[in-house]
Amino acid sequence: MFTPRDQNPALAAGLILLATAFIAGTTLLAKALGTGALGPALPALQISHGRFLFAFVVISGAVAVLRPRLARVHWGLHVGRTCFGWAGVTLMFASVAHIPLSDATAISFLNPVLAMMLAIPLLGEKVGPVRWGAAGIALCGALILLRPTPASFQPAALLALGAACVMGMELIFIKRLSGREGPLQILFINNAIGLTIASAAVWPVWQAPEPAQWAALAGIGGLMACAQACFVNGMARADASFVAPFSYATLVFAAGYDLFWFGEVPDAVSVLGAAVILGGAAMLAWREAQLARRRRRAGLAPVPVGAQAVQRPENRETRP
């Protein structure tokens, strides 16, 4: 049986911030690979395969050293979570080859909002007007970033929007897994299944990477493994409503990396759209913190970590 970690909010915040720096680093390397900055452009399916391949190598090394005991594996949940996670990562890597990192990252922040909306039909959750308002604000921000005019519409932004949608579904499965299994077990199984899926998908489009591309693929896998470890352990050490705002630092890192490596400066539309999305996401996080305090005062079971936008059916919101 998995024993929860001791609560340490300061450490949790630091781990989440470190995870955001690593995650932004993976998208930077994916952009370099997808745009041909390091050699012939690689397809997104091959970049996501490298992410799972090298992440699995890193995590397997940790498993070999720590030798955790695999117990009570919920295979159906792992397969569902990994399928949506692989699809989300692949779409995200495809999008960053065509739009600024800051735009793709901002759109990805829709995934907890979309998870909240998906929880209504899938988990029977009731959502009050405050959270619907937060969702509406965030979706308006995404519309701004899509630039829906004939002169400025960015079709590639739809890839990032698709990534946010499937990652919202992934959060539904993460919610089911949270608290049931240890972090290392979750990471090992997730990456093992992900590598299997990615290997089957990459076969038709595989092309031999150049040495610099192999290094970048290894970097994506290593950074993602570190990010996952930081994120899972951070979420295990504090309430999700507390750590969620720190994940928004991914946008800061992504914009900084894009500026430094590609000289890409976010324009006014990008800044406005990102600000609107962050405003909606922050409003949702604030509402979730309020609901979490109500549940604690009422003596109800807390929402599992990693699922701040999703509640158990028995803990449905009854007031706005």
C-alpha cells in the first residue's frame, strides 16, 4: 500500500518550479528538432518517441537502483492515461515547430479547464457559475491566441488546442491514479507503456537522426523524466490548489528560452491571450482552493493531488 508523503509546501513549490523549467526545456528542444535547427526536421512522432525512449532509460536506471516493489497496479488506468498523454505530447511537439513557444504553452494551460468540463459527463460532477466563468475566460484567451481572422489565423495553434484537449482527458485518469500508487511506480509504468505506443507509431516515419539530434532527443527524454519526478513528488507534498499556480511559470521559461535561442519576441496578441488564459486558470485555482477549505471544514475527503480541476462524485460542488 502506498504511503503518502509528509506535507512540505515550500519544497513542493520548489519542485513544481523546477519541473516547469524542465518542461519548457523539452519544448525548446522539440522546436529545434522540428524546425530543422539541428539538421533535417524530424516529425513530431519521432520526437515524442525520443521523449519516451530516453525518459524510460532514465527512469529504468532509478528503478534498478531503488528497486521499488510494484504493487496493486491499475493497468486500465495506466493505459488510458498514457494513451492520452502520448497524444498530447505529440501534438504539442508538432505545434511548437510552427508557433511561438509562449503561445503553445499558454494554450496548454487550458487542460485543467477542459478536464473540469470533461468531468461533468465522465464523473457526474456539478460545476458552479464561478468555475464556468473561469473556464469561459480561459477559452476567450485561447480564441485570442488562435487569431481567428483570415489574415492572421494560425492553423498550427489548433494542434496546441488539441494537445490541451487530450491532456485534459489525461488529467481524468491521473485523478484516478493519484494516491493509489507510488510516484516511481507510476512514472515507470507510464513511460514503459508510452514507449510501446510511440515505437509502434514512429515506425512509418522514422528517419536516422544526426548526432546533434540524438543529443537533443536524449535531452528531451532526460528533462521530461526529471520534470515528471519533480512534479509527482511536488504534488504529493502539498495540496493541489496550493501548487497549481506555480505551474504557470512554464510560460515564463518558455518565453525566455524562445527569446534567447530563436530571438522570438511575443507580440501584443500573444501577451494578451496568455494573460487572459492565465487569468482564467488562476481564477479556477482560487475557486478550487476555496472548495478544498470547505471540504476540510466539513470533514470530507480531499480531492486527490494532481486533479485540482476534478472532484470525486461524492464531493460535488453544491454552491457556486
